[in-house]
Amino acid sequence: MLHLFSLLMSFYITVTTIPCLRWFANRIKLLDIPDNRKLHKTPVPRIGGMGIVAGAVMPILIWVEMTNELKAFLAGIIILLFFGVMDDLSNLNYREKFFGQILAMGVFLFIGKVFIINLGVWGTREIILPYWLAVPLTAFFIIGITNAINLSDGLDGLAGGVCVFIFSTLALLAFIDGRTPIMVCCLAIVGALLAFLRFNTFPASIFMGDTGSQFLGFSAAVICLFLTQSQSTAIARALPLIVLGFPIIDTITVMLERIYEGKSPFKPDLKHFHYRLLKLGFSHKDAVIFIYLIQALMVFLSIQLRYYPEIWVVSTYLSLVGLITSFFYLAHRRGWRLQEGAGIEKLWNRYITQEATLFLKNLSLNYIKVVLPLGLIWLAISSPLKLVEGGMVIFFMIFATLAARFVNQFAFKILFRLTSYALVMYLLLTSQKAAVFSLSYSPQLFHYIFWGSIGFSDLIYLFITRFKFLETNPLDYLILMLVMSIPFLPLAQVKVLHVGLVVGGMIVFLWTSEILIANQKKGFSPLYFSCFTATLILFLRYLVPQF
């Protein structure tokens, strides 16, 4: 559960940090101004990368044992963070960016001493490089991947989504290879990216900037080295070519084309694949989804080929390069253009009727309205009441909430959120070890089914409504503090609980309660009813143990 907890912690740190950064950037005018190369029409804050770094690094510092390699990795991140912030503030030129990347890479290699030495088995021979060749090759690899991810950040949600695929794959490979610290690092980055994409999906309200894209590129390169250059690993040494596939192909193709035309390979233009897709008639969303599909294919192939000989990996990669570049070459030469109304979103609107969309929306909302209250009441009946003091505190908070209902509506809303979050944490902490009332299977399974189905319904509803009911509010920061405090609670019984389940349940309840409050009508409220009823049941069971 440590792995899940690192993902959830990073998610919540980032999702609560981004609004602050967005406000700060707007306040000091730290914005990405539109020009003839950029697709957004209004200025957008560009310091979202700081939120990604904060969310990803915090779980690593807390949960991962500090080795020389990890210290070197974090030292490189600090250097890139400094130069990334400077670039977001004052637009550094490419020479100054390169200097920061070279410095970060040099510190990592000097402290961590991780190099591309083993190129794997080719035929019957294992190729081991001498240090005088391994060092420059490693430096080229790290700087190349850092820039490849950086240059892929051209559309809303593109770089972040592609990196979710990349780091999820690296986490799975680390799990298969038994490399728990690497898996925790990857999942922490995935959690931060998932939170960031909440604000970066088209139309984006914040950009990651060079701070985020360089951090992601550097991290991807370093983690690939950790995975493939270990002496004990059986993973193919050339596998990063496919894992990092699309950004590498895009960057190399664009730079070679610029050189062929006699231009600087570092001069910005509109030759990247995502720009080419837009010229072919793809919408912004369709272009991003198309690239997601290509990266997903590469992820699938990399997992299948993880133990294959290097020649298989390289041959597969070159085949993919040929297919992708041939597609764009032919599309350009023959003037291909997507037919009007053929985009993914337009096809959805054409074939998925408004009635079907409305049906899915109402179905998911009604499921939440019915299942959440029943589940909370059921858990209140099943709870063994181990944390008596905590239960009494919740009861008096509920009493104060009811009193506020007749005094001040604003105070009532604040108090209700506080007490309902405390109630759910209490139920999650106390119901994990006792059999759920009248059910034969384990309480953990009940929680997974209960919170998982509600979370799935939340996602359907939020997707259809374009996430407009998921705005971060100040109480999210309270939940963040509660979530981060769970592993450090001085309670013996908490130490053996599934903390990831507690955190996941609280986050699902946060989203669900916001959806229900936003859709609340005058009269009966299932959310208020269930929370007050569950608290009353706990109090009656405390007064009358036989109840």
C-alpha cells in the first residue's frame, strides 16, 4: 500500500498547490503570452511545473531510502528546478538552458556514477563499453531525453499525458524487476501528473513550463538508467527506446529536418508532429488523443519485449519510426486532410445522442445519491468503535453543525464539510478489521467495491460535465493535512491498516460530496441525511453497546 499512498499523496499535494501557483502567476503577470507559434488565444500561467515537482518529490523524500544514486537524482532536479524557474521568469535562450541541463547531468553522473555501460547481448556477445565512451553516451542520453520531453510540450495535456504512459510503464517494469524504490518514484510522478492534467486538459488554465517539462524529461532518462543499467536486471538494455518512443522520434525528426533545410536545430517552428496533425485537420483534442494512442502502442510493445534480445527491441523501434515518419511524409506530399466531422469529439456528438449522454450523466449521479448514503450507514453499523474519543468528537462536531444550520448558512456549509470528512476518516480507520455487517467477505473487499464503484461513477459524471464541479476549495488543504498525517498517527492499530485505502476513500468522498452539494435541491439531501444518520448510529452504539 506504500506505493498507492505515494501516488495519492503526490496527487493531492499537486492538486492543492496548482491553484495557489495559478493565482500567484496571475498576480505577478507570470504568463505565457500568445504569439504566431502558439495556439492559445489568451495569456496562461506557466509555472504549473513547480506543482508537479512539489507533488512528486515530497513522497520520494518521505518514503524512499536515500542512496547515492537517489541523492544524485534529487540534486539534478534541484538544479533543473532553479533554471526552469529562471526560464519561466525571464525566457532563457537555448544556450542558458543547455548550461543548466549540462550542470544537472554532470552533478548526477559525478555523485550517482550511473552510466550506460552495458548495451546488452547482440547475437552471442554482450557489449560492455569502456568509461571513456560510456560517460559521453550517458550525457547525450540524459540531455537528449530532457529536451525531447521539453519539446513535446506543445498542446494542452500532451506532454503530461504522454509522461503518464511513460512513468506508469517504468513503474510496472520496476515492480516486475523487484525495484520498489524506483516504483515509488515513478508512481509519485504519475500522481502529480494526474493532478496537473486536471488543470492542463484543453482548454488549459495553467502550463507546466520548462520547470515541469525538463523535470519530467530528466526523471524519465535517469529512471531508465536505474532500470536498465543494474547488473542484476534482466530487462532489455535498449528498452528505453520504445518506452520513450514518441518524444524521441518527434525530436530527432524535427531536428534532422531543420538541419537539412540549413536552419538551426534549436530554432522553434511548426514542424513537430502535433502541429502537423493540426494541419491535417485534427482538432486540438483529437491530435492529443492520436498521440496518446501511438504512445500507448509503444507502452504495450515495451512490456511485451522487456526480456527480448536487443536486436528485437531495436528492430521494433525502427519499424515504428518508419511507420510514423512515412505516415506524416505521405500526408504532407499528398495533401491529406481529415474530412469535416470526422474528429473523435465530432463523431461522439454525431453517434452518441444527447439522450444517451444525459442518461449516463443521470445514471452516475443517481448511483452516487443512493449508494454513498447506504454505504456510510452500513459502515457505521459495522464499525467496532475502537476510537471512542474520536467518535465523540465527531458527534459534538455534528451537533455544532446542526446548531449552525439555524444560525448561519455559510458556517453550516463549512462545518458540515469538516464533520463529514472527519466521519468518513473515522469509518475508514475503524471498519477495516471487523467483518462488515451481514456480509461474509473481507471488509477490505467491501471498501474496494464500494469506493471504487463510486469513484468510477464520479469520473463518468465529471467527464460528461467537463469537471466543472471539481474546483479546488480551501477545505482541500484540510484534507491534505489529514491525509499526510495518517501514517504518523501514534496509534498502534493505525500502523497495520491499509493507509492507501483510507486516503483513496477520502479523496473519492471529497469529489462525491462536492458533486452532491453542487446538485443539491431544496428539500431532502441524501448526503446530509446519511452523515447525520451514521453519526447518530455511532452515538447510540456508544451509549448502548448492544445496539
